[in-house]
Amino acid sequence: MSLAGFFDGIVLHQTLQWHHMLTAVDDPAISGDLILNTTADGLFHVATYLFAVLGLVMLWRARRAFGAQSHGRYFAGALLIGAGSFNLVEGVVDHHLLGIHHVRQTVPREEWIWWDLGFLALALLLLLAGWWLVRSGAQAAAPPA
């Protein structure tokens, strides 16, 4: 989850500046306040950082389980599932339910929906690819019958 959060915050918020956390809020005092939006972006980064630390602790505790060659696929799949899950939840909640920002607010407003839907489609692709890798990694690790 954290890798997708870092990508979102670093690439979409900071580098491309397509949106910030609160740029689609109806109140211009909130959506237009760069200091408030930067602070919200920073809190978002803190949360993704905490999830990264938690994930590293969990990985460290499970490190012996990743000794088999086939567990590389399982690990990569788990990363993709985490990224897809983050994008799906963040996309549905922030873009569609709360409407606090959209993927690319630098295009005309009527195009926002297409960027948001593309973001959700990417989330589903990541989830499916991750599921496939986890499944194939588990099958490869299973002892022969």
C-alpha cells in the first residue's frame, strides 16, 4: 500500500502537481489554500510512511518464509495487491465518495471522471496481476502430489 501512496503523493501531488489532497473541496478557502493542501499532503505522506514501517516490520518477521525461490512471485504479487488495494480504496473514497480531489485536475473539469476511472482500472489491473502472482507462487511452492 505504501508504495502506491508514495507514488501518488510524490508523483501526482508534488512532481506533476495534478492535484493536492483537498483541491476539489467545494470551499475555495480550502481548495485554494496551498499551505493547507501542502499540510494535508504531508499528513498523507506521514500515514503512508507509517504503513511502510509496519509493512517492513511484518516482512522482517516473515523473512524465513521467503527462502524458497517461488516466494519471489508471492512477494511481488503481495506488493501489487497492496498497491492495487490502496489505489482502489483511495480512488473510490477520495475521488468519488468525498470528492476532495481528482487524479488530474489540470484538465477541463468534464475530463476529470475519465482520469478517475482510469485510476480505478489501473487499481483493478494491479490487483489481478498481484492475485495471479500470489496464486502462481503458492502453486509453485506446494509440494508435488
